[in-house]
Amino acid sequence: MLVGNEKIATELLEKYDSIVIFHHIRPDGDCLGSQFGLKELLETNYPNKKVYAIGDAKGNFSFLDIVHDPIPSDEILSKSLGVIVDANFKERIECREVLDKNLFPETLRIDHHPNDDDLDKNSKWVDSSYIAADEMIAQLAFVNNWKITKKAANLLYLGINTDSGRFLYDKTSARTFKLVAHLYENGLESDFIHSNLSKTSLNEIQFNSWLVSTLKVNGQVAYIKNSLEETLKFNKTPQSSIRVNSIGNIEGYPIWVQFTEEEDHKIRVELRSNGPLVNVVARKWNGGGHDRASGCILDSFDQIDALVADCNAEVIRYQSETK
């Protein structure tokens, strides 16, 4: 999916003296890296602009000193460009109540997810050939010859690294590595990022061991699940308990899934594959995402069998078309 381009994004970003950047709920490395990476780039290259990064990182990636700004006044919002990175529908955006005020003269969506949106007065640069929104922001910096600080390089690399599965996923491209090389040329501290992302504890090992022990298989689908009660026993939150790739790429099981009960007792579903289109399954359950990495929400664990059946149907379809 391709809508818009870097030129559209650049023109809008240069047009406004005040910019408010949003991230998605359940924040990950890509949405936070692209939010704060873009903020750092804009403040460095356009020092007269006022840039607000609003939201809540939920304590994630604290080693990068991610601190959100207070929500600006309505007067400021009415003169600002609203920028949404790595997200589409309002229900998926942190601080959506700010968007619901409908005060922004214009909004801009920069996203690598091949999905529609419900944003108001919206221009977009959506390109699903990118592995991460952070890769798109790095491309924006590259084509515009923006100065990239060490801080910006680290933030942009965070999302590229995490969304690419450390450069293992299929949308990783020559462009990805060229842009990462450009980040290295501008002070990227990859060892610092890697060491912090890799940190673990005895509790982490014990939780991972327990979670994998819940593994079940059905047809050609492997899945794990964790209830809220079980998650809390390990001093985890639902957000910090996602380990779907701990059961990835088991021979004979091209789709793998994690079902996680959240605080509201809804079930967060993380779908992954090494070929079948899991976004087809996710959309059937009012979710979405990428071809091989998607998500959705269920009302209860009772719906697991039905969703797994849909996954198996997609495996059969995929295999029949790729023989």
C-alpha cells in the first residue's frame, strides 16, 4: 500500500510552527522511536518550531529518557499540525480525546501499516514497503538532508530494530540497511540500544519458561495464552508479557499466536506467521496489521477455538496458492 510521499510530509511539517505528535496505545519501540525521533529532528533542524510529543510511554524504553510533554492548550492546538505516527484509527491512538476536539487545521499520518484511517482533515504518507515508521522518519531525514543528532539516531534505530525483529522480518530491505548506515554515520550507539533491549532477569526467565509451557497446537497453528491472574503472579503487566515469537517458526506450524488477558478482561491477540496472511484473520476479528504480523481483540478466551480455526483456514488457502 502506498499513499502520499515524503514531499507531502515535508511540506506539511515545514508549514506549521507548532506540531503535536501522537503515538498509539500499548506503545512499542517503533511508535515511541518515531514520535520522539521526529520531535528531535524537527527541533534540531527547525529551532523556531515548537514540537509537542504527547502520550504515555507506560515506562517502556526508559533508558532513552522518553518523557512526554503536557497536552497543549486549545489555543495552541488550533494553530498546530497534528501528526500521527505508526497508527491509523482514533481508537488506537493515545490521547485520542485531543483529536476528538477537532481543533487541528490539518493532520498528517506517517505509517507503514497498510490500513485505512478515520482521521479528520488528514494528509498521509502511508507506505507498507517500510519495515517500520522509524525507517520512514529516517528516510525523511535523509532525503531532506536534515542534521541527525546522536539522540535522534538512537531513537530511530530503536524502532527499526524492534519492528524488524533485529532485521529478520521480510520487509527488511537494502533501503533499511542504507538508512541504518546513515544513522551510524551520525552517532548511532547500537551497542547501547542492544544491551538495554537484551537485559533480562531471573523473573523474566521464569516467566518465559512458564509461558512456553502453556503451548498448545491445533492443526497447523501453535499458540500460548496467559490470563491476567497468571501474568500478575510474575509481576508482569499484559503489555510487558507479550512473547509471541518465543514459539515462532516451529516446523509444521506456520502461524503462531499469543492470547493475553488484559486489565479489562478482553483478550489481546498477537498473530505471526512465516507466510500465511494473518492480517486477513485479524481483520475478520476487527483487527489489522501487516501480512505476517497482526493483532486483534477478543471478548474472552472462549473465542480461541474459532480464531484458531480461521488461522488454519488461512494456512490451507496459502498452501494451496503457493504449491
